[in-house]
Amino acid sequence: MTVPSQRRVVVTRPADEAGPWQTALLEQGYSTLMLPLIDVVGLPDTAAPPLADFDAVMWVSGNAVRFFLPSVVARWPAGLRCWAPGPGTAQALRAGGLPAHLIDEPAKDAPQFDSEALWAVVGPQMAPGKRLLLVRGRSRGAPAASSGRDWLLQQCEAAGAQAVALPVYERRCPVWSVHEAAEATAAAADGSVWLFSSGEAVGHLLSLLPGQDWRQTPALATHPRIAAALQQAGFVRVRTVRPTVAAVLQALSAPAAP
């Protein structure tokens, strides 16, 4: 694949998640600009309820695994199911020491890796009397916006099960330096493709660059909800892709829509 030398991708994932994406892009000849739009900080002294009281634990992301699993993996109850919304979270669970046969995730060919695709697999596990622990993050300074995780909680409750949310980390808007703000402003107008994996990141971008014109900025969104947030923010050139490196690379190599 021949890639124009000036083609650049702005990676907006949290800094601790961006490495594999940057590596894959660089290997394919793209240059990258790392501009994390979410800072992730663990919450101290998280008091976990007894895991034996639950029938399943859902981990909303790799960060949920990183900030909670090390404290409980040594005493993981036999048979307790683990739910992962995508392959990255499932891999983090396996790497953290949980057996693969306990982990439920969406089908490998699912159109999206999200709560809806996960529920198609795990829905039968929930019934009256069942209990789910949702290990998640929270937004600093405000309640988290409605998300697929909220939808999944509603499905559990509709099935008669009880769902308990356990925040173990906090998502914050980063503080950019003058140099980072200048780089972002330039990347909004030089043809760089912005890659988004979070609707919350879109909101942070609007706070960090208020008044910026995004109509000519190409963007890739890894979920339709994120694409909708981008369009509401003023982006016009938005494409939705599956949240995999292969899908992103394919979208980048395809001719851009006019």
C-alpha cells in the first residue's frame, strides 16, 4: 500500500492505550500525532463488594481491568463469569490471569464491539435473582453521559437481575500545553485524519479548542454513537469503522468521500 508522505493520523485515545495503534500506523507508513483527549486516573481505596455475591462481572474497558483485576484475581470465585465488550478487554483479562473459558465477549465478526453485541451473547445468563457487577469509570465533575453500558444495565434489570456499578477509575479532560493546542489547531486544517474511540473525547476536544471550525477535518469514529457526537460537534467528513486496527487501516487506505 502506498501512503502519501504527508498523510497523518491524530490518535486521541488515552496515552496508555495509544501505543499499539501508533505502532500499527507507523508500520503502514502513516505519521501520527498523539493527542490524548481523555486522562485516566485510578480511584484510591475502591471498596469492592464480595465477588462471590455475583453471577457475572462486566469490565467496560481495559482500564477497568487494569485498575481492579490485580486486587481480586488471586481470590476469583470459581465459575464467576467475566463479560468483555471487545477483544481488547478480553485480552487484558486473559493477560491478567483469568481463564479464557470464563470470559464472554461479542462474536469475532460482530459489526461493532459494544454492549449491544455483548448482550446478544450474555443475555441468557441474566434472570430474576441473578446479580451483575459492572466495573467502570466515571467522569470527573459530572455524571457520565448515557452510554452502551447504561443500556446493558437496563437490559439486566428488565430481565429481573440486579446490577451494581463499581467505579474504579476517573476520566478527566486533559490539560494541554500551548504547544499541544497549536499542534491540534494545525491538525484541524492540514488534512490530518482524526481517530476517535470515545464520545466523551469529542466533548473534551470542544472544550480544549472552542470555536474551531471542523467542517473540513476528516475523522474516523469507532462507533455510530461517536460519529453522531462528531457530527453534532461540527464535523462533516466522518466515517464509522469497526474498532480494530485492521478496519482503521482499511478505511485510511480507501479513497475519501467527497
